[in-house]
Amino acid sequence: MAIPKTSAQAYFNRPETEQMSNKNSGRIFQDDKFIFKGFDNLKIEKVIVVEVHETKMTCLVYIKAKNNNWHRFFLEYGFAVWENCNEETIEEDDSYDYIDKTNEFQVFNKLITKIYCEPVKNHCKVIIELENEDRLILQAKNPTDYESETEFIKLEKVFCVFDYWDMIILSGVANYENKPFYFEKNFGELDDDYETKYELTELTDEVFILVQENWEYWLGWLKQNKIEHPNYYAEKRRTKSFEVLQNEYGKEEIKRAEKYYNNELVLKKFIENNLNKIKSDGKFEGELNGTNTFVQWK
């Protein structure tokens, strides 16, 4: 059965006169697992995605780091290919769309910390980690199918998860366009279910610092580091003053619990008073608990 020409292989199987000049090109990797260190600690200059006209499927990706020529990479039948084009410009083919993702993904001048490929089921994915912990990923839409169409996405860092239910993340803090936002999936009383989109509120630097402090406290509680559960302390704090509760806790323990409690009040008030909200779909990847979690906003 003939394979539809919608893949990277089709792109490179064009007649020689239609292909880019590859005389000086160099294939560096062709595998489902590798680490490319050539762009470590370099800043991104431009990212171009080549798409098939009809399907809008990602065919391959070009990336240029500062003071370097173009490199390109693609997935094909369960493995990934990374090549050095040895060219300063890209010769475009009218049969494909060349989409500049640099501004859309806001990655111009972003520092690359690591580039690697790892296997996923019957396929693999290429991951570009950035300085702010966001990621650019070329992956199969269906990793169980080695002939799957591929997509190039940006995953943004989730800093913490406050609540989740039935395998759905309900609230937390994550990057949105490279800035920290509080996100929440509200419950619709009429539909008796959670809304499909998340409501996002941009955080100031000061509020974001408080969120990070509380997240460290929560991680400490998870490690059973003799820290009071914040919800238990909050319940007591609603009926008793800080001075009264001092007799029930050690000095350092209550100072930390009180700080968490006050930080939560500041965050809650900030969210309630900030009416500049954004609605967005969010697709989460990684752990549910926020310790290794990423989100693709759409």
C-alpha cells in the first residue's frame, strides 16, 4: 500500500531540482534517543516550521541559533533526524508553507539549555528546553502509530498545582506567553460541570514570589518535614488569633504556617480584585501534582 506523501520523507523525496541544496549538509543524528549539545547556552534567533498545505501537518522544523547556520529536524517512522544545513538562508518550496514561529512562541533571544530526543511508545519526540523551563517539542500526534502525523508545540512551565479532580487540573500557576499567571477552571452551576476553558490572571512579581514561597512550604509538607498542613492551620486560624495559636506550635513552625496563611489571603484578594481575565484552553502534560508539569495554551 502506498504511503501518503504528507511526511518529512515526502519532502525529501522531491525531484532533485525541487530540493534545497544539500551538498554541504550533515546528518548528525538519526535515532529515537540522542542529545544534541551544539546549541547549549546559545540564544534562539529564529524558528521556522514547514507545514503540508492541505493537512497543516508539521513536516520539519528549522532552527537558527545566534552565530550559527540553520539546523533542521524531523520525525519519520519512529525515529528523529537532526541535521546541520550549513546554510545561512532557507530556500523555500512553494509546495509547502513556511511558518515563522519565533514571535508566536515568543522565543527570540531565549537561551537554549538542552536539546534531546527520547522514545515515546512506538515513536519519539525532540525536546528543546529553554532558560525559563518552557519547552518546544516536535512530537507524534499518536505516539502508538509510527506513521503518525507530527506537530510542533510550545509547552509552558506549570509552577504549581493547587487543585485537581478526576485527573483534571483545576487551578494553579503557570507561564502564559512567558509570564506567570494564576489559572482556574470555574464550575458552572447551570451545566453542573466545570467550564471547558481556564480563566487566567496575570500575577505581579510580588504576588508570584508569595506563590513560590507557599509552593515550597507545600512540598515540605509532602515530605513530612514536621510542617502543619496549611488547610488545617487555616481552619484554626479562622477562629483563633495568631497569638492564641502560638501556644500550640513551636516558634519556627507557627511562623512558617502563619506566613503561608497570609500569603494565601494576599493571593485570593489579588485574584478577586483583578478583573483583567483571559480565557484559554489548556492541555496539560506530565505530573498532575505540579512537580513536573507543563501546559499548552490554545
